[in-house]
Amino acid sequence: MEATEELTLGSKVHARSHGYLVYLVLFMGLVAVMDQYLSTIKSTMTSYMVAEYGITASHFSWNEALYLIATFFVFLLNGANDLIGRRLSILVLVLMMGLSSLAIVLFTPTFQTFMIFYTIAMFTTVSNMWTIPISEEAPADKRGKYVSIVYVIGLIPLQALLPPLLLNVLKLDWRWMYGAMFILMLPLLVMWQSMKETGRFNLIQRQRQEGTLKRHLFGVGVIDRRDLRYIAISASIWLAWLIYSVLYYWAGYYFMTVKGYTLSQWSLVQLGMLIMAMAGGVAAGKIMDRVGRNTALVAGCVILALLSVGIGLADGVFLPIVAIISGFFTSFTYTWVVVYVPEVFPTERRGACMGWTTTVARVSYVVGPALAAVMLNLSPTMEWFWVAAGGVILLPIAIILGVKPYETKIKELERIAVER
């Protein structure tokens, strides 16, 4: 597509009504709830899972590093956005998340069968596909705000609220920590009926039919050098954050197994962390629309690194306080990913570029568990484990300062595609 066409594309797409945008924010937010929940319930699940299957924490982590190699193929899931559209791709995503969750409840008598369906569930959470529809439909001057609201809805603290209810009150098996997402899938399938294809994708489809745009399969033949540059930049920052998050999600094991917290005590700490995470997402969206995406990320990473080290050093009442505050900045820094990555790529190949970005970033799902296993062996009481996590989250700062990526603040997607 020529530069002039890219700059005028946005003006050809009719703005959605406020009512539809509210619906889309809510729907994508609930899809994000499934994503975030499946990504993070590991923090509480691990202690129960290793006890049932009679394995060590490091054994689980090494197996996780091996099985999650499968997430390298996430480009197939993301690439579907450019092949079948945003609407049908979201349906596929919701079905995969819900059905894999049910399979964990029904078909995991052994550790290896658990790992198979655990891998499928984790595969669905690595795409961040729910960011694409709202990024394409939101007004440019409020895109950071709208995307961050979707992300914040995704942080509704079900990870803290459901386990005590399911295990302590309803006396269900620990696998229902996953099965709960099958239940959530059902109303989301009803909500999906009202979703419309994004205006930008419809326009791209018309241009392909007219022959003015080239069709592509997973971006092959259309991804250019600028795309490759931003795939590398985005994937590197995302990779660092994800390695940090893999370590961060051992917090439940740290509190319950190492520090002796009960499920109820840990769930209360986690509730505080998730409430702070919601606040961090809201704050990040507003700040990124004011001071810029990159400046906000650098500031957030500095503070988060200090807090991570603090988790390893703190004790007594200070430990839960530091952990709860860390929730704010863990979310604050991740907001860069959910806002920046989908907006920096051109509409016609956004799904494919995000797919390759997520594929490269998923090296973290091998490196992260392997690093966790090494640190668990080197530091069984996990003090140095948290120091390592703090060191990892400093890497995005070096990347931002070193390559100085294009600032996308309050700019139309079509302008970004030309100027980046």
C-alpha cells in the first residue's frame, strides 16, 4: 500500500457508535479475563499440582520449558486474524480457552496428560488477540485509554477469589481452578453473536478483492524491513517481560510452600496484588497517552525491579506489602505491550506481524521456566530467585534507550504505519 493510501485509510472507516464501543470494551475485557486467568492461575495451582503428582517444583518447571516449545507456533493463531478476520478469530480463541480448561478437569489422571492440556491452555493465552479489535475501532486520541480499560477488565481478580470458593467452600478438586473458565466461556459465546468485523479489516478485504492489495499467508511476501524492525523490538521487550512474569507467577508457591501461608492468606495477598494491578493498568493508559508509551515503560521497569528484589529480602508484614505494590507496576509495564504492539503494525498485516512477534517472544516460555528451575535449585528459599527476576525486568530499559522505537502516542494507525 502506498503512503498516501495508508494515511487516508482511517478516514474511510466509519467511526463506531459509543454504545458499540462500550460493548466491545466489555466483551474484549471478558476475553482478556480468560486469558489473564489461565496465564496466572498457575501461581496458586502449582502447590496442589506438584503434591498430587508427587513431583518437585523444579521438575515441573523443566517439563514446562519443554512442553511450552509448542507456543512457538502461536503465529498460526494470530495469523488467522488476517485470513478469516478478527471476529471469527476471537471465536476460535474463546473456544480453545474454554474447552482446554474443561479437558484439564476431565482428562488429566497423570502429570503428562495434565501437561498436554496445560500446554494447550497456555498456547491460547500467548496471542493477545483481544487487543486487535479494540485497537482498530478506538479513536486515535483515546486508543491507549480504551485498550488499557480492556486490559484492566482482564485483571478482575478471579485468580484470588475463585480458588478459596472452589476448594474450601465447594470442596471441588483443584482442577476446577481451570474448569471455571469453561463456565465463563458459555456467556462469552452468547456475547460474541453481537460482535462485528472491524471496519479497517472490512476495508482491507475490499481492497484485496479489487486487487489493490496483495493477499498473504502469515505475512509471507508482504512483511517489510520496518515490520521486521518492530517485530524485533516488540518481541525483545515482550520476551523480557514474559521471562519476568514466569518468575513472578511463582509467588503463590513462594508464599504457601516457602513462607508457610495458607490458601486463604495467600489469596488475600493475591487479591491485593490484582487490585493494584488494575490500578496500574488504568494509570498506565492515561500516562502513556500523556507522556508517551516508551517513557512510561522505562519508569515502570526501574520501580518494578526494585520491588522484585524487595520480595526476596522482605519478611514479616513487609513481605505482603511489597508484593501487593509490585502488582501495580507489573501491570503498569505490561500495558506497553497491549497498547504498543498492536498499534505499531499496518492493518493489512497486523495479525501476522503480531503472530511473529508473539512467536519470537515465546522463547520466554522455554527460557523462563528453565531459569526458574535453575534458581529454585540454587536458592531453595528463593531470595536470589527474586533478585534474578528484578534483573530481567531491567532489560526493556536497555532496549528502549538503545534503539529508540517510534513513539505512537495519540497518532492514527495509518500515520504510524507510514512514519515509524
